[in-house]
Amino acid sequence: MKSMILAAALALGASSAFAAEKYVLDASHSQVLFSYSHLGYSTTYGMFSGFEGEIMFDADAPENSSVNVSMPLASMFTGWEQRKGHFMTADFFDAKEGDMITFVSTGIEVTGDDTAKITGDLTLNEVTKSVVLDAKLNKSGDHPMAGKPWMGFDATTTVTRSDFGLGAFAPAVSDDVALNISVEAMKAE
């Protein structure tokens, strides 16, 4: 953990006093990929991208950091318009304009030099459940083009659709959905 703290401190230009610093997501380099089994024949993929959020990063005590992300349900990309259209019907989301998916961290457990378990409240389809993300700090340092502090993280988790009132066609369409998350965040001005 010391190497993570040292690297983050150097990258953030920290002085002898540490405090949480605000980073905002780079919407052009942040995605949530989801996948599920379709009738056992294939693994089907989709993505959310272009969303916003912030990370309050405490280099001295990463466990005191926090994450807050929101994405419009309408930003879902499935690669096939008919599938997305079906997801927006009453069979699944019964989507309305402005519906959001949110994740707000409630705790962080540092598990290694660059890894942590991030527990948080996921709100999806007007249902809030606690989920745990297995997260990894990929890189922290000055962005070569932007010239300011930047961080990148990957995380994974699995959610159960029916927990969020989205269990249509289970188990033929798997109830468990794997999430692969990759985000970049820049130090806020």
C-alpha cells in the first residue's frame, strides 16, 4: 500500500499535508461493459459510455476516498437497435426520459498496493442495492497531453437482474450480468 500512496502523492503533486482531491471522469474514456448469457448459445454484450462522475481521492488514506457516478439509461449501447428498444419496454426498464443509473460508494477496503474493494449503492430501475466492485488503480500521473494529474481504474462486479426488478426471461437469459468498468479521471480545476 505504501507504493500506491507514494505514487499517488507524487502524481498529485502533494505536499506534506494530504487531503482528498477531486477528480472528474473523462467521459470520452470511461465505459461500463455488461454481458450476459443468451439461451446458453452466446454471450451478449452492451455498453454505457459518456457518463459523468467524480472521485474524491485521498492519497494518504485511500480507504477514505469516494466515488459518485451517474449515467443516463438512454446512453445504453447494445449494437442492435431492436435489442435496446426491447430493453426500454416494460419487459425490462419501462424507461422514461431522464432515467438515471447511479453508483455512490459507501466504503473502500484497500486490498493491495493498487487494488481495493469498493462497496456502494447501485440504483437501477428505481431499486437500490449494495454491490462490491473489485477495483484496480491502473495508473496515476500527469497526462502527457492534458498536462495535469490523471488517474485510471478498472473494476468488475456481477449484478443479479431480478434484484432490480429486471428478471424477465430468466434463466433463459442469465439473471447474472457481469460488469467490466474502466474509467479515467482528471483532477478538477
